[in-house]
Amino acid sequence: MGTATPTRSRILAVGRAVPDRVVTNEDLGVLMDTSDEWIQQRTGIRQRRHVGADCGATDLGRIASEEALRSAGLGIEAIDLVIFATLSPDIDWPASAALLASKLGARRVPAFDVKNQCSGFLYSLACADAAIRSGRARHVLVCGGEIHSSGLDLTTRGREVGVIFGDGAGAVVLGPSEDPGRGIFSVHLHADGSNAEKLWLEAAASRRRPRLLPEDLGGDDPKAFPRMRGKYVFKHAVTRMPEVIREALDHNGFTLGDLDVLVPHQANLRINQMVAASMELDESKVVNNIDRYGNTTAASIPLALHEALADGRVAPGKLVCLAAFGAGFTWAAALLRW
Ligand code: COA
């Protein structure tokens, strides 16, 4: 636990993990009626990664977390809180965060899941930031991890969703910022559940008896696979993301011109290009890696951040905005000085 209340928290290090198995658009074309051209034109995705059997979200999360801890120069004993963002937990319950913490060697620290889909990483970051600012925790591990491949309908029936998602994990270690000019300035969170059915996984569900029926896996529109109204989601994403990015900048007295790097959630390259164009933000300031990983939901922002750190786009002193939109609908942005 912290001894003094720090002014703000800072991301100390980032880690990542993706499965070795590359699944190209051509590979999917063997399983369903789709094409490399269709997928690339609509989404910018060329390939994604899929795990083999017996790999849960926390197995990838563990590798990403270990890298983040190593880079931060900290052992697991320094971590006061573990937050795992996922829509694909290893099992329904208990929380995968507890499983992750245990795999990392932490047996007593608080650990909880944040199930907030594509905004899950930023919701988790807000919790970590609050815990550090308040002095409740000194170091927090936030990991976003997803195994989509075991839950997708990889036939022509599920192609609109099936081609988009990939497996992966990204993790960050946060701690108090020693330098008052660096760290997380603010995190802005929003949700509108009236659009839940526009992008959702309806079964298994506690409101139904039994929660899962045999027909949920079959028929024209199976409830046990994610379903999406693609165009509707797209329209909301390109409206809400610029709104929340501006909200984060305004709140801290910055303008778009001050922003060095935008690390957006990787849902669709076209969404990120449209967001940049509508804000007149130079595309060179926007980090995109969806071409190689698809949409990894709660893992996409730390995966992209890891890449931008490695190639120097994110570096000390840079003003960085992280932004997301996804199922719920939920949307969020964090503004920070690296
Ligand atoms: N391969 C080939 N054809 C496909 C396909 C695929 N993988 N998936 C859908 N299609 C077909 C549809 O069946 C439909 O056919 P129809 O016109 O005969 O009915 C047609 O392609 C739809 O094409 P279009 O209207 O041009 O699609 P789109 O431009 O809306 O693109 C998405 C579809 C899903 C790529 C797009 O809507 C999207 O990205 N939405 C946002 C999704 C998102 O971001 N989700 C996650 C949020 S976190």
C-alpha cells in the first residue's frame, strides 16, 4: 500500500502475448464464403492469431503480464491489485483475474474482472488510476486478454463477425508518477445499454431457463455466437470516439494540435481512419496494427501501445490519447503524458 497519496498514476511498462498460429484471410476462405479482398477492403485486416486447444485468456494474459512486470523491474510481490479485462474469461466464474493472479504467484492481493468488451481496458485503467491516486494501491497490474477463436461461428453464417476477431493479450503495470508532469491526466468513461442488442452474445443467459439450449448453437441466427449490426455499430463508433477524445483533451485544457499520438481500439481500420479524418488528425499520429491481429477487444489498446513504444512513437514527454468504442455500447478515452 502507498505511504503518501501520489498526484497521479503512470504506466510504467507494457507487455504482450499473441498466439503463434497466424490465420490469414485466405485460411478463413476455406472455412466460409469470404475473400481476402472483402475483408481487407471493409476492415483493413490481413490476418489474426488463433490459439490451439487448452489455452485460456489468462494463459496469454500471464505471458503479457510477466513481460510487463519484467520491463517495470518489479516482482509480483510488488503488485497490490490485479485487474483483468476480458469478455472471454477462462471459465464463467470465478473471476479470471483471480486465476491470472494465482498463475503469476499472487495468492492474497485483490483481483477482479472487468467485462466491458472493447472499452474494458480503459475501464480497468480508470480503476487502477483511482486506486493509485487514492493511495489504496501503489502498483497495479492491468491485463486485457481475449480468446475469441473458440467462441466464433467460423462458417458463412457467422462471417460478418468471425473474420473480425483475433486472440491476444496485453498488460500494463501502473505505479505512482514521480514526475508531476507525467502520467495519466484523466480517464473518461461512458455507457449506453439501450444499444446492447446491436453487438452482443445472448446465450448463455441467466434470464433464460435453461440458460443454454441446443438450438442456441444451430439455426439461422444462433444465440451462442456473437451477433452484430455492423453498419449501426460502425456509425456510432465514428461519432462517439471523436466525442470522447475531445472530451479528454478539453477536460485537461489541450487541443487536438497538442496531441502527439492516438492509440485507438482496433475494431476496424476504416473506423480509425474515419475518426482521424473527421478530427483532421494526421494519420501518422494514429497507431494501427489491426492488419496483423484483427480485433482483440480488451487486448487491442495495450497491444498497439506496446508496438508504438517499441518503435518510438510513444516516448517520454509525448501526449498520448487512448480511446475505445465497443459493445454495450461503451466508449472511453484516457489522456496521459508518457
Ligand atoms: N465476407 C464476404 N461477405 C460478407 C462477409 C464476409 N466476411 N461478411 C458479411 N458479408 C456480406 C453480407 O452478408 C452482406 O451481404 P448482402 O449485401 O448480400 O446482404 C454484405 O457483405 C454486407 O456488405 P457491406 O454492407 O458492404 O458491409 P459493411 O460495409 O457494413 O462492412 C463490417 C461490414 C462488419 C466490416 C462493418 O459494418 C463494420 O466493421 N462494422 C463495425 C464492426 C465493429 O467495429 N465491431 C466491433 C466494435 S468493437
